[in-house]
Amino acid sequence: MPNYTKHHQLHQWGPGDPFLRTDFNEDFAKIDGALGGLERRALMTAYDLYDLMLRMDLERLGGGAQRGLFYDGFLNDAAIAEMDEALTLQNGALRLFRQGEAGWTDRQSSSFNGPYYSALYTAVHTATGPGMLTGFTVIAKSSSAASVSLEVWVDGAKARQQSVRFPASSSAQEAAVTLEEPVRLSAGQKYYVGFPKGGSSALDLAVTASNKLAGTAKIVPLCGETADMTTISATPPAGCRRGVLYARYSGGAVSPALNGTPLVQTGQRATTETGGQPCTEGTWTAELDGGPVQLTWTLHSGEEHCTLYDHGLLFF
């Protein structure tokens, strides 16, 4: 009769002991289960490390590579090689909106109120999505040529200022100003356009019924149904042949590819991101060939948006 090992009760035969094929199958099943448990515990430990690195990342300057781990918490674009213009880095997340900020016109009951001496700005607008403010058109008349400064303010800070020259005109005309450098707007930002205190006795600008600067903002919406982001290259430690990818997101859906090859999703659960917001966590697996790796994320906006909070690729 065989003896048995201490921890998993595997058969231990002596020189004259008989044995059966079922004994071997039973032992191999126990070994496989034990190794699988070790792998699951290793993955849980690795995931805890990934989560810890992301939380530490909130106190530093963005993602990057550590031994055995490539991660990003999207505090900046340090770990991003390229991304579609429709994507926005905002509040520690990568975001894709289904709808972006659109251009608008404020001209209700517009009239002239005399020479431009005091500061004159549009009403404050709140961006409903991302967009690129490229220009502004005013209604002006001027008895002689006049030069003034046009300003763009975003969330209480001056984002752009440039000189504008109005030609002499005895009648009201539209004057289109193209910004020398567009101003990028993000969802929720408050912004307005106008002219600071200065003025010219020759220049008269149209105002709305509420005595705000009348005009039309030219804005290119930054949005879409899908958009891609590719990370910088990372090199796994020597000997690593497997990768496990975690990502937390909300809204629509995300699809990762490693070096151009789509990854197979192996798990999904409801959780919270590092800031405490409810989200979905996905898990994917990949085979490595020992060379550098690059991740490409495709965000699908769904009905409103898709937000990718963080991701981490663990090497084994």
C-alpha cells in the first residue's frame, strides 16, 4: 500500500507496491488544482500591486513602466504616443464624447451702444462637450481703422489674446477673427470671448439685449463614435512570456490590442476607480514574444461617452 504526501495526499509508492492509472490521474488533478490556485493568488497579488501603483501615481506625474508592470492613470500624456483628436485628457481620465461643443450665435436684439471704451465680453458659456474654438465673428462699424485686443477666457484664466484690426466702415459689417492658435475646450468648462477695457472712439460693437457682446463663435466639435489611443513602447523583463491587462472604464466600451493584435477578454466586474466613481473593470490576456510592446485602446462612446480611467499591463 502506498504512503501519501503531507499537504496534498499524493501517492508515494514503495518498490513492490502495485499502482493504477487512476492513481496517477488523481495525483495530476491535485497538482493541477494546486498550481492553478498558486497562479490565481499570484494574479491577485499582481493586481494589488497594479492598483497600488495607480494610487501612488495620483501623487506623481503620470504613468509609465515599472519592472513587471506598464500602467497609466492619465494624469498627463507622458505614456501616450498618439491619440485621435476626438479624445480628451480630463480630470485624470481619457474621454470620448458622443457629442462635442458646437458653435453658437448670440445676437438677440443686437444693437450698438456707442463708442467702445469699457470692457465688452460675450455671455459666459459652459461647454457641453469638447471642442476647438477657432474664431469669433463680431458686428462692428468704425469711422476710421481701429486696433484692439481680442481675449478668450476659460475657467477664469485668460487662454488667448491677439490683436484685431477693424477697417473703416460707415455701416455695420461682420468682422471675422480667426484665432492664431485655437483654444481647446473640455466638457464643463466655462468660457467667454471679448475685448478688455481700452477702446476707441471710432469703433462701435454690437451688443445683445442683455448688453453682452454680440457675435458668433466658430467651434469644431471634438467627438465621435470610436477613437484610438496608442501608448508609448514598453519592454517586458527578460523571460516574461505572458501579459494580463486590467482596465477600468465607464460609459461605452473599450477594446485593447497589443502590437496590433486584439486581446481576448477573460473577465469583467463592477467596481470603482481610484477616485471612488462606479465603473467596469475588464481583464484581458496576451502572449508575449519577448520584444517591446505597445497597447492600442479603441474607445466606443455608446449613447453619451466612454471614459477610460486607468489601465495596467502585468508581465509574467
